[in-house]
Amino acid sequence: MMLLIGTALASSPSCGIADEERFARSVESMEQAARIAGPGGGPTENPQEIGGFAFDDVYRDGDRVYFKLGDHSNVDPYGYVWSPKTPPADDPGDATASSFEHIQGHWYRWSESY
């Protein structure tokens, strides 16, 4: 029984190791999508399956491209950001607190808190 629980936890998409593996397998496809992403801010989101992820939205905001997960079921938005020119930083004038953690190259983990 414990083996089944451990296997289920290891394959859970919310598990950090599983996300790291999915990111590693998906990063090339995500970068291709980032290079052609359009601006966000429209009335509807643009859900996309890219690599091993099903993103709620993928959109460009200036030089950054956001790959959004979460933002449903009372979960603050989170995901990945491709920022090829400068490291992303939280905007202190914005009511939303954003945090960014460097993964590799131009890629960052991103989360927001309202």
C-alpha cells in the first residue's frame, strides 16, 4: 500500500520533481512558443498544451512571455516566464506581488499573490 502511495505522489503534477522533469522535457517547445507569442490582456485566455504542460494562458507582456498555470479554484496564478533581455522583477507599484526564481538561461518560475 505504501508503495502505491509513494508512486502516486512521485507522479503527481504538483510535485516539484515531476514539474522539473516536465519542464526539462518541455523547454524547447516552450521556447518556440515564446518566440511567436502574441500580447495578452484580451477578454479571454489562450489555453495551450505545450510539451508536458496544459497552460491556462500563454501571452507576451513587453519582453516577457508568461506560461500561466493556476488562477482557478482559488489558486493564485503561477507558472513560468521566458525573459530573454533582463531578469524579471516585481513591480512595486502593482497591487499584485510577483516573485521570480531563476531556473536556467532565460527561464524563471513565477508566482503571484493577491
